[in-house]
Amino acid sequence: PQGRGGIRAEVWVDAAWWRPGDGARERPLRSLAEALARPGPLTVHLAAGEYRGPFTLPADVRLEGEGPATVLLVEGPEGTVLRAAGPTGGSPGNPGVDGVLLRNLEVRGGTWGLEVAGSVRVSVEKVGFSGQRQGAVRVNSGRFEAVDARFEASVSETVGVLLEAPEDAPSPSPPRSTWLRGTSFTGPFRRAVRLRGAESQALLEDLRFSGPVTAVGMDGGHAEVRRAGAEGGRGAAFSVVEGNLVMRDVRVLGHELAVSAMRARLEVHGLLSVGAERAGLGVVASRGVLLEDIVVRGSGSHGALQLTTSDVDVRRLHVEGAAEYGVVAVGGSLRLRDATVVGVRSADGVTGDGLHLRQVRADVEGVVIRQTTGVCVLAAQNARVLLRDAELERCGQAALMVDTLATLDATGVEARDSGETVLAAMGEGDLRVDALHARGSRQGLLWAECTGVTRVRLGRIRAEDRRGEEAACVERFAEPGPAPR
């Protein structure tokens, strides 16, 4: 029957049907375009076979295929397979009478697989996109939803799902959003999911990325990622510039960085990064950054955490096998609570610091740092560091060091088996230590280059070897302080 008002009509289409039909189940149409020309609301049942477009989808149509054998495509490499535009209603997960729904089919080839414009909402379930030369889905405005979908790239420099206003859009441009759940992206996408502009929003749940250079790339907008895994890429797995990114329970194997943020707001609640080529997380010029329950194993030469001119709050951090640095912070502010850094190595044996703090205001409490080729905690270049309740073991050069006008105030520190010395001061730095228990250093308690205004102030100290206390810039004070935790 024809669709009238809110009554949904059903039409059957079979590209291999051998005789003309009227759209009934027993007499299907042979042309999808003919079916889409009928008044809606409309449900079109597509038999297995190839249907060659391009096609324009009314805002109240449903296409039901028979799985991967039902294929929508265009002739040649150019063109868009499907276009959808118009008003919409309903709610996420329920297309409503005027939403577009695609289910159990394949969209293959073309410049783009699907373009969404106007204020339409397009939902896809168990749909595969493959073979597009520029991108699978482009959302200029409106909403795109995908459940149990598959995106496959056969050529590089493509995008899976792009949220971007057209060049001639008014300012501010119409909103655009996407909700992806239980969906996979495979192949050399340049960006599997990309957001551009403040009006772009994305909710991504239970996603798998295998091969994209970047899993999620943002230039503005807001995205929340819940339960996702990325591997096999070369760039930053999750990258945000001037946007807002919230991540929960994410795993990244390889990639240049697991997470990169610049001039952005970033929240990460639960991240595992394994084998990052440069750093687990890199944050630049960002404010209000919260990182909690972070595990970084086997990071590269830029540290497990690389923080530059940013205000960052880190809670419950675990670092293993970092090259050069565990945490390196330059400029801005850092609040670090409950961190463990184990096995920071350096090829030249000079660097390899657990905490490398320069030009930063840092408040650090409850840290364990073991097995560094360099210094366990270094404050340099006018850094202002407050350290409480620290356990430092097998620090290659020193447990605590100040350099170049830096200030380090440490209380409640246990230092064991330092390679060279426990404390070191130079470059007009200011080192204040209270409630320190040290044992096992090869060259005594302290080494100080007493030039300029370099100063070391010692409170309650327990040490087996107290060599170095006689240096001219060393002072003693008797102020009470808390014992090591």
C-alpha cells in the first residue's frame, strides 16, 4: 500500500527479478530509485544483489537488506552513493517516522558513501562501508548514528566519519552530531572519526580501531569516548585541538602518542598506553586537564607524560619502561597524586629522570620512583616544586636534584640505593629537605655546587653516609615536619 500520513508503506525490491513488478513481496520492483520515489513513510526491503545509484533518501525511509550480499554502489570511482536531507524527529536509537534507517546492507565505492545534510537523522545498523575514495560518511548538519557498523579503508588519506560544516555555511553553522556504538574501523584511514568546528559533537562507545593513522581527530567540538581500543596507527591515536575531549576506559597499542591535546580541555578516566613511539600523553597549552587511572608502558623519547605550559591534575598514574622521562612538565602547573614510575632508561645514561620538572609549579604527593638512569626527581629552570611522601629507589644520579634557580621543598622522603648521591644542588637552586631517610648511596648524602645563591637546607635526616653536609651552602633547621608515610 502507498504511505499516507503516519501509515508506513512497505515495498519489496529485487534487482534480479525477471519481470516487471508492483512492489509487493510476490512481485518486487527491480529499481530502488523507483521505490524511493513513492510517498512515505516507507520501508523498502532489498533482496541480495547490487543496486547502482546515486540515491537520494527521503527523510522518512527505511532500507532493509539481507546482509553483506545487499550492496548499494555507484558506477565508477566518483559520486556519492547516498544522500539524505530534511527534517527529523524521534530520539537516539528510535528513528521515528521521519528518520532514515539503513539496516543489513553494504555501501560500496564512490567519493563518499553517505552524505547527511539539513536536519535529518540517519541511523545505520549492521551496515558496512568500504571502497570510498574520500570518506565513508560526511555529516554537514543533522545527526548520524551507527550501531554494529563496519568501516573499511582501502586507500590512505581517507576519513571514516566526518563532522564538518560546508564552506558556504552561515556562522555559527548548524549543529551536527554522531553517536557510534559497537562499531569498527579497519584500514589506513587518515582519521577514522573527525570533528571540525565548535558545533560538532560525538558520543563514541565500544569502538575498535585497527590501522587508522588517527582514531579520533578533533579541531574543535566536543567528543566523549567510552570503551575504545586503537592499534596499528602511526599518529596520535586520539588528538584534540581547541576542543573538549572526555575519555573513559580506552586502550592504545602503539601509535606515536596515545593522546595528544593542544589548547583543549581534556579529561581521561582510565587509559592504557602500550608501546607509544613518543609519549603516552602529550598536552600543550591546555587548561583544566584531568588525568586519572593512567597506565603507560614502554613509552618513547618524550616521556610517558609530556606536559607543556598546561594546568594538569594527575591522579593514580603508573609508568613502566619509559625512555628518557617518566613525567616531563615544562611551564604551567602540575598536581600529581599517587604515582608509580618504574624503569626510566636512557641510551646515553645522562637523562632518564622519573619526574623532570622545568619552569613549572608542581605539587606532588604520594609517589614511588624506582630504577632511573638519571634523577628520580629533578627541578630546574625556575621550577617551584613541593614534594611530600616519596619513595625513591635506585636513582642513577640522585634521588633529588635542583638546578638553575629552581626550588624543591621535600618532606617525608625515603631514598634507597642511589647510584651517585642522595641530594644534589647547583645553578643557584634552593633545596629544602625534611624527614628524610636515606641509605645505600655510593658518594654520600649530598653533592652541592655552592656558587651564587645555591642553598641546601636540611631538617630531620637519617642517613648511613652523611658525606657532603659540610658544604658551605648547607644549612640546618629544626622545624618539625611529618614523618614519612
